[in-house]
Amino acid sequence: MDKVRSSFRPTLLSLEDAAFPRALEAFFEESGKMGLSVIGETSLLSELLFGLICSVRCPGSIVLQTYDHFQHLKMNRQTFIGGFHSPMERECLRIILSGRSPVIICPARSIDRMRIRTDWRPFVVTGRLSIVSGFSGKQRRSSVRLAEERNRIVAILADEVLIPYAAPGGKTERLAREILEWKKTVRTFPTSENESLLRRGALHVT
């Protein structure tokens, strides 16, 4: 029982730890962050990571395409990372957990005293799910500002980012442009709603 309980206690990875993801080093040094809190397997952070970021409001046609896409992906052995906060992201998380893929969840708040959802606990214990946060113990409640920072952390950690939909002029679109400027692969669905992302260099979902 003690071993199971310890699975739900955060481990703090400082910038000096070998397991700390080097991709975050510059961002953390700039922002003065002390480290990364992890509940679950820290080794998931060293895998090839596929990020998911989506605007809160998503057109129905894209919801259906995203749903079908993740139904196809869920049995693959690829590791996903995201905040899984928007309705579309939450649905994707449900689909991922019904398959075989590992997943890293990044809340927009501290996880120092976080109560792990009952349905997540078996996945944490078996090493399929890790919860990662770059926020200190004082930041116990999520906010718009913390959500923006969290999405930036997801984007930095991800090797490739899927953005099913970015509302024109919104925060997700601005982040998508920035990710593309980093020369990182961004994928989206080839629809008229995503024309702006496609023009800027986003690739089609495959």
C-alpha cells in the first residue's frame, strides 16, 4: 500500500537532474523556475512526445475528425503530452487511455497537493500516465495566464504538435505561429477553418 501511495507523490526534477528535459532548460532559467514536478514515471519525458493543443471552442466537423484520428492512434505505442483541459482535449485523453499509448498530463497549476483522479490512478501505477507541472506550490489554482504558460511548456517538450483547431486571433493561434517559427512540426486538419495555420506552414494530419 505504501508503495502505491508513493506513486502519487510528486518528484521534483531540478535543472541539474539527469532526467530533467534539456529542451526546457533555457525557458526555466529565463523564468526563474526551480524545477519540474512529476507524478509517475519520469522516463516518459525522454520519449518521443506528440503534443496536443486545441482551442476551447472547436467546429463540429473538426471534433469528428479529431475523434476519428485518436481512435486510430490509441492502439499505437506513442506518447502524448498536453494539458487536456479543453473539451476536445479531454475527449482525446479519454480515447488515449482506452488504448495502449502512454500520456503526460500537464495541469496549469501546482501538483504538490493534487488529488489524483481515481480513474487515473491505475495508469500512474503501471507507468502509462505521468502528471507534470512547472508551477510552484503557491500556484494551486489554474488561471488563463498559467494555462498559456502550461501550453508553452507542452509545446517546448513536444517533438511534434497536433493542433486540431486554433481560433483565428486567439491564444492558440499565436502559440501555433510561434511553434512554427521554432521550425517544429505542427499538424492540423486540412479544412477551411485551419487555412491560416496551413498557410503559415502547418502540415496535414497523417
